[in-house]
Amino acid sequence: MLKIESIEPGSYASDMGLETGDQLITINGHVINDLIDYHLHVEPEHLVLEVLRQDDELWELDLEKLPGEDVGIEVEHPQPKQCGNQCVFCFVHQLPRGMRRTLYIKDEDYRFSYLYGSYITLSNLSESDITRIIDQHLSPLYISVHAVDEQVRKQLLRSDAPEVKALLKRLTAGGIELHCQIVLCPGFNDGSVLNETIEFLASLYPQIRSLAVVPVGLTDHRKNLPELRRLTEDDAQSCLAQIKCYQDQYLTELGSRFVFSADEIFLRANQAIPTWSEYEDFPQVENGVGMIAQFRQQATEVLLDAEPQELDRVALVSGVQFAAELKLFAERLSLRTGVDIDVFAVDNNFFGTRVTVTGLLTGADLIAQLKDQDIGENLLIPDVMIKDDEFLLLDDVEIKQLEQELGVSITVVDSSPWGILEGLEQISEGPIEIVHCDD
């Protein structure tokens, strides 16, 4: 059974008399144990719901709905299974003290991989988990492989993880589509180890749809952890050369480049970002693979669509890594809109200046570095810096507090060219006046 957390007013569920606290037993005869079961079985147009009411009365409800229409039920969300690995590169282990508790949770849960695209190592799957994944076709899943050499993988995970090759073969043979990643740690899983990993994963194409190679991220708060080093320019160039050879081979043999490098590796290698078409269907853009190429493509579209705005000036914040790219777009957008757009690159002193991505900037660093700057009256902040729906930055600084400290009005925008344009339009149009009408 699965607890109903809330009912949307005016929905099918509300009309049927369901209430918060009721328990879903079955949908169309399928037992509902968790959020995945609910999502898998609530889609048909004809539904028969078996519900245990809070007064222990058993209801059977018959419902006809339109295709894709929501029933109006929000069910209990599962608590994530915890990760038992002690990965040498784990970002959680590199966090400073004093941040919100949820940031220290290490999840390793195939359900979250299926629902949200979270990466898992497959290290804590039970036999029943594997059977369920295959039987319910929980696909795609997102897998952190890192290395298929078992000794190297155990060094990286620092756990007695099951053999990854066997697990990957079983899942792909069961029809599960996988997207994989390698966190590249120089001296551990680069060179010949990287070759072996790429070649094995490519042998399971097309069930393994894509592979991303991303650089290890290191903060200034690594204590009592194994020695790791950042990718150098030479490391990055070597890695890109390896991957380019495989891309050329697989494009001919498989019809796909299959393996892709994170944008950050190109930046560290001082090499040009590939063109938009070279990322195919952007299978790992959320993993930092092809984000710049996608940004450039959208920027072209936005500049064709942008019109003059009734606005003098706006400031944008960015991490150091993306600031140069953002400044180029801002200059061109300024010409189209007539708005003076200033981009402020913020160093990450909280985690360490080696961390350069925008999504890991904190309120403390924004305040410290922008407070004495002439940033004007309006500041755009990309949503990658904000905790979902809570208007909190990573260090729990609220947007309202940030506005007070900096003396500006802040607009949170989608971290894309379209988001920036919409932010300009929103500020230009001014606040929406809400008129309350009496009955």
C-alpha cells in the first residue's frame, strides 16, 4: 500500500472523495508499493483503484479519464537508499561543515536513477531489485561505471562492489537501456584503463546508449582522503585524443559517436568546443556534456527573436568556467535589446577556486564579491544555483537576504539564452498588478 500525501482540489481524485491519508492498494489489479508502481500504472484511460480509507473502509473506484490527464493524487515519496561506497572522488566527502543536512546524504537508489536520472554504481542492488528493474522495464537507468577493471573500480569506490561487467550484461540482456559515466581520475582510470572501459561499454551498444567522461571535481576541503589530482592541460588533451579516435571508429561502426567528453575537459585542454551536431541527440547534456554547444545554438535562436526592451541595465552572475561564453552572448543580446548587460564572474572561495561551475556558487561568495561592485538595480541569477522551489542557495542564504545585502532586485531565470531573454522581458514589463474582484 502507498499513502496519499495530498489531493489536488477539483481533480478526479477529489471528485471521487479521496482524502489525504488514504492508502492506495492496487491500480487495475497491480499492487502499489511505491512511487514507481504508481507512475507505471496510473497512465491508462480506464482505472480501477482499490483504496483503504483512514476509517479502514475498503473502496473500489472506477475512473475514466482523458489520455495523459492527471488523476490529482500526490503519493508518498520514497526515502533514498544510502550509498555504502567511500569513493575517492566523492563530492559529499569534500563538503565543508555547517551546510544543510540534505547535502550530506549519499543516495544510491535505482528508483531515483529511473525517476530523476541520478547516477548509481549498482553496488547495492539485491536480486529482487534486479528482477524488478527487468520485469517492470525501469529504463533508462544512469550508471557510474568509472572502470570495468575490477581492481581499479574497487580502488575508486573503496568498497567490495559486485562485478560490474556481469551486472551490465544482465541488465542490457533484459532490455534495460543505460547511460553511463566515467569520473576521470588521473593515475587511476585514464590511459589503458580508460580504453578498456570504453571498449567494453561500446560492445553493449545500443542498450548502453551513451557514455560520458567527466573530470574529477576537487574542493579545498579534502581531508583524510586519498591523494587525487586535477586534470592538467596535457591530461585533458590526451583524454580528448583518445575519445576522438573512438568517436570516429564508432560513428562508422555503430552509427553513433557513443562516447562524449564533458565541456570542462575541452576548456582545460584549451580546445574548441565541438559543433552542435557532434553531440547527436545530447544524451548527457545534464552531465555537462554539450551544454556550451547547446547554449550557442539557443543563443542564435534568441538573438533572432529578441526585441528592444524598456530597461537600462541588468547584471548577470556566472561561475568562472562559463563567464567568457556568457559575456559573448550578453554583448550580442545587448545590441539587440538595448539593455546594458554586465556579466560578473564569481570565484568560488567557499569550495575552493578550483571549483568553477556556476551551479556550486554560494550566497556568501556572491555577497562578498558583489557587495562593493556597481551592479545596478536588477540581478539575474540562474536557477542552477537555487534549491528547487525553496529560493535557497547552497549555503542556505535566501534570495530575500541576498537582495537586502546587495541592494538589488533579483530574478531567478532558467540557465539558458531563452531564460535570460525572458528575465529581461519580465523586468522590463514590471511587476504584475493583481486585481481582486469581489463576488
